Amino acid sequence: MRPQTTYVESVDGYVAYQVFGEGPRDLLFVTNWSTNLDAMWDEPSLAHYFSRLGRLGRVMCFDKRGTGVSDPVSLRSLPTLEQWMDDARLVLDAVGSKQAVVIGDTEGGPMAMLLAATYPARVRQLVLVNSYARWLRAPDYPIGMPESAHVILLERYSTWWGQDARMLEVTAPTIAHDPRWQEWFLRYQRLAMPPGAASTMYEWVTKLDVRAVLGAISVPTLVLQRTDNVHYRPDFGRYLAEHLPAATLHELPGADCYPFYTPQNDDVLREVAQFLSAAPSTSPEIPTQRELATVLFTDVVGSTDLAARLGDDRWLGLRAAHDEIVRRNLAAFRGREVATTGDGFLATFDGPARALLCAARIRDSMHLIGLEVRQGAHTGEIERVGDDIGGIAVHLAARVMALAGPSEILASGTVTDLVVGSGITFSDRGSHRLKGVPGSWKLYAVAGVP
């Protein structure tokens, strides 16, 4: 039976979702960036896939903003990974799901991983199907797709999308030459988004890098990867399994990855069913103390000299104005005040882009009252102890802030990797060894915000 499409309102628009199936658990299914909830039930293979998935539990699917029947977005301001994560959380809240098994398929995997790391209490188990932590090659990631292949694929997406089904030869060769599948595939692409949007979003998702969050994912994780696919490479799954603390890797024969509902993909559902049946159907609600967060430190530049020059009364008034500005902006960007630190603040955010936008707003507002602040941000795993936080991520953010100049916002490379598509631009500040923190760290200054 075709489920009803429902909407939930976010800050930036409406998100369409569907709920179907029944069982002892909730399952949030997150596939790639090209979907259409209303159209997907027209294809018998897709309807069959979801019907079988619905036997495992109550399934929630949604169209991310910018695709399908959710609200459109400007191609100049695509949603960030954290905003798409917010879409998922809104859907969970709308259907009353406190905790779900999250299935991240292909490009849906990075967002699923970020959700599991940021909101560990909401994710009971994680399944990653033909996904990746990073897609492009880098000096420290030789298994990635080379830039030359990336350029070719971008060109093909812009010219083939909705018009030429040859992409199936790469992503689903068993159906690539079937005329019925070709017709459906192209029609579904057109119903998901036009070619300009598709090529823009494809370029964005191939630049994502969530390697830094893998260590913060503690939930049991099943990694499924096809051994013969050249687009979502087997090494991508092996990398995930090696770096996720509680991961099990199952490599499956064949090459069909997308669409995920081809006849060859019945073995994916069998693997998922076995994985879920091996775990209890319910999970105790234990408060989670460890989570992924973006830590922001702020500090007033030259505060001691200012206090001496202005005198106690004027300085206290200026400090009160400073505190009001910081707290107002923390509230606006969902920041959580942890502590005041002399002449600054320590705060956490559930998204790195929100943290940097908040920092920029604080900096600009301080200019209006004649103050300069320096700020430092890092994204990593923290431990909450009552109202306080601890962990190396906190120390690292403090060290980053200490290197910032007047009115400068410095961020670690971990932060910049996670804000791809946000419109925030950076200036490279080189590599630094930070006191008390092992290794060398790339730092970047915020150069512009949207």
C-alpha cells in the first residue's frame, strides 16, 4: 500500500517524509541526494524493496531539502551536511521516534554517520551500504577517486542526467541495458531534480569528508560493500570498518549499488535482517555522556589593558554588553554555553557551520561596542560531566583559539572538512603543533561567511 506523504516544517523550509511498515524497531532510511517519495512507489522493484524493509520495523524515509517533494533550495546556497542531519532529526521527532536504526545508503552514509556521532542517544544501530567517509583522493587517503575521474563524472552528470542512462553501466551493470529500467531510471532522475541541481549536488557530496567523526561513533555498525563496483569502491567500506570502533564488514559479490533496489540487492536486505536480529529489539535509555560536538572558545583581546584604562565601572558595563552579545548569538545558532573563561566563553554546537556563523556574528557585533575578540573552533568527541565537558577536543579548541589574532576566527581542518557547501570560505594558516596535543594540525582562518 502506498504510504501517505507528510510534511514537517524546518527553519529553512518543509521536509517531506513517509512512514510505513511495522515491527519492534524504528528504521530511518537515508539514501543519496536524488529521491522522490511520491514517485518511488511506481516502480515495482522499489516498492518490493521497501515492503521487505517494512517487515523489519517501522520505516521512515524523507526527501532532503532540495530534492523530490521537499522544499527547493538555491543552488548558490545548498544545505550543509548538518542541515540535512537536522532534516532527519525533525522527521524522527515528527513521528515520535526516540531511537532508530539508521541505514545510510551510498551518499546517505556520511549524513548517517554524522547523525550517529552527534546524537548517539537517537541511533541504536548503524548500517552503511556502499558508502564512504571521503570520496576524493588525498595524500592521506590514496584509495579515493582521482581528480581526473572526478572531472569526467561531473561532466557526465551534467549532460546525462535525466537524458542518458549510461551511468547505470557504472552503478548497476546488471540492469544497465534493460530498456524498461533505463526509462524508469531517467524518469526518476527528472522527478528528483533538474540536471543543473543534480550536477551541483553531486559535486558537493563528492567533496564531503567525515573521517574525523568516525572515532566518535560507538553504536554497533554493519558495513556492506560490493566487491566489484568501481564507483563506490570496496576500499571505501574497508576503510570504514577499520576506523569505526564497533563495525562489522560484509563484502558482497557483484557491482550493483545504485539504484539500491535492483534484483541483485536482495542480499543486502538479508544481511540487514541478520544484523538486526542479532541485537535486542529494544535498547535501554542510558544517558549518553560522549558525543560529537564543535567546541568554540572566545576571548576578549587586550582585556587587562582595557580594564585599567576604562576603570572598573565602565569595564563592568562593557563586559555585561559583551556577555549579552555572546549569549544572544549562542541562542540564535543553537549553541550551548558551558562556562565563562575569564574574559571569554566556552560553548558547544551540534553543527560546525552553525558554530562558525555564530562566531562571525559575535565578532561583528563586538566591533559595534569597540571590542575585539579572538575565537577558535574544533570538532571532535567530547565527554559531558554534569554541566561541564572534557576531552582532547576541548583542549584542542583552546589551543586553536590561543593562536588567533584580533578579530580572527581560527578553525581546525576537521571543522573545514565538515562545512563543505556552507558558503564559508577560509584562508590557510598552515600546520601547527599544539601544546599538549599530539600531531600536527592544519589551521584555517574564516575569510568570509554567507
